[in-house]
Amino acid sequence: MRIAIVNDMKMAVEILRRIVSSQSPRHEVAWVAYDGREAVEKCIKDTPDLILMDLIMPVMDGAESTRRIMAAAPCGILVVTASVKGNSSKVFEAMSCGALDAVNTPAIGTDGNMSGAEQLLRKINQLEILCRNPASGTIHLKKTFTADPGISSATPYLVAVGASTGGPAALAKLVAELPAGFGAAMVIIQHIDKEFSAGLATWLSSFSKVKVNIAVAGESPVPNNIYLAETNDHLTINSSLRFIYTEDPLELPYRPSVDVFFESVYRNWPRNGSAVVLTGIGRDGAQGILALKKKGWRTMAQNKESCVVYGMPKAVAELGAADMILPPEMIGRELGKIRGNIT
């Protein structure tokens, strides 16, 4: 895979170059740029498979560079930043513009050892799979399912949402339309590294009238709350209607997986709710939302015009699995209407 490096710090460039070159001949450095504008110009002339994009740079920052690259010469972009937590708002801006994921910049310690290289290579390898074969994240849902345990008066109406590339901005528009007395429980599966989940929950809270939480293993979703998957494992709902994180299936490059969560809801949630698939690369969520639709759930997908990457919603539309195809803010308004129908 041809990988470009965009970073204004020469030491960081050399560290990244060394890590990429360590995988030769599997990976090679295509070119290096020292600011966002230079990256846009080079990408238009020579589009690589993946860009390792810094955030804070002179002339043009990484978020704006990502936006321009995705408009002029789209390719895979991985944000590599020296301070994930310190730059969280910029991370979500870049991901809203089309960056696939984000990771801390590897560093050399005082003892001469490098930290963070394995994490970066793991991300690169995952994104290589997604960029070259977006359908690789597809799972085959099992043919048999557990019987409904019956609707308890304590079981809330559930809204299950899946998002990937471009997801933060779409999610912000969606949750901004939800009323304070929403009445339902919402669970969001966003393809994002665990380093950013808490920051994304805080960031989404600034747009939402409904409380945004991290989904904690062992807890159950309750009404008037939004939950966000927290780890690099898959979030599921078990037969006791509690959150459980699981490594399986290991082969999926999407982590957490929308389909894995949707399947667990299909198996275990005792009442019909609503399911939504937003912008993102690949097909994750398509099989799961189709199963939920057939069970009687209300289903929605983001429209092409508002998507950063029309992959996941396109797969849903092609399967005929969406009752409605709308921009994210209108999806939020439609979901807001369920308040009066929840019993």
C-alpha cells in the first residue's frame, strides 16, 4: 500500500517513515508534505492509498486538508495526532470531513524505545482491508434466532444507530433535533478508536438536549439517554438486556460493528424500535437493519446527497431495507416524533 505522510514536524515524519518502511515491501512511502495545502496539491497529482494526516499544522490544518482532499482526490485518511485528547474537536471535524479514524502519533521515549508503533500499524492494516475491499466487513447473520422474551413495562423503546466515515457531523445533526423529553433509549455504534469515544460523547453532548453517555458493560439502556460504544470490541445487548462487549467476530475490520450490535438487538430486544444507518464506507449495518425491518422495526438511512461517503446507506437502500431515506437532521426530527407513541 502506498502511504503518504503529512506532518510539519520533521522528527514525526522520520518516525512515521520508519514505521511504514518497516513493513516493506507491503507498504511504501508515496510522498511527504509538511502542511495541509501542500498535501492537497500532492494528493491531486499523485493520489496514495492512505494518508497519515497530522491535525495542527501551519498554512492549512489537517481537518481542512481532509475536506479538500475528499472533494478533489478522495482516498483513505488516518488522522495521526500528537495529542488525541487535546485535539478531540479537530479529530471529530476531520472525521466529519472524511477521515476514517484517528490514532496517537508514535513517539521515541528517553530510553530510546518507540511507543505507539504497533497501534499505528494495526490501524493501517485494518484500513488497508477496508479501502481495498469495503465489503470485507459484511457478516452473515445466523438463520435461527431466540424467541422474544416478551415486552416488559420496563423495556424502553430502543433506537439503534450505526455510523462510520463522516459520522460525527451526521450524528451531531441528528441528536440536535431530538427533544429533551425524547422518551426512548438510543445506542450509537460509530466506527472510532476507543481513545476517542469519551471525547465524542462529550462533543455530541454540546449539540444534544438528551444526555449522552458511554455504554458501560453490565448496564441496561434507559429512556431519555443516548449511549455510545466505548471500546475497540463489539458492543452487544444480551438476553438480560444489558450491554456486553465482545471480541468476536475477530475477523471484522469494523470495530465496533454495526451489524453485530443490530443482530444482538434482533435476538434479544423484546419490542420493536427504530434502526438508522448513516454515512460510512462499506456495508456494515445493511444485513442487520434488513433483519430488523423484517421483524417490524422502523428503519431509516441517510440520503446520498448529505453523505460524506455513500457506502453503508447505499448498501441499505440496495437491499430495500430502509423505510425512509433522509438527511440526518430530518431523521432526527422523525425520531423525535416517537415520543408521543411510546407506551
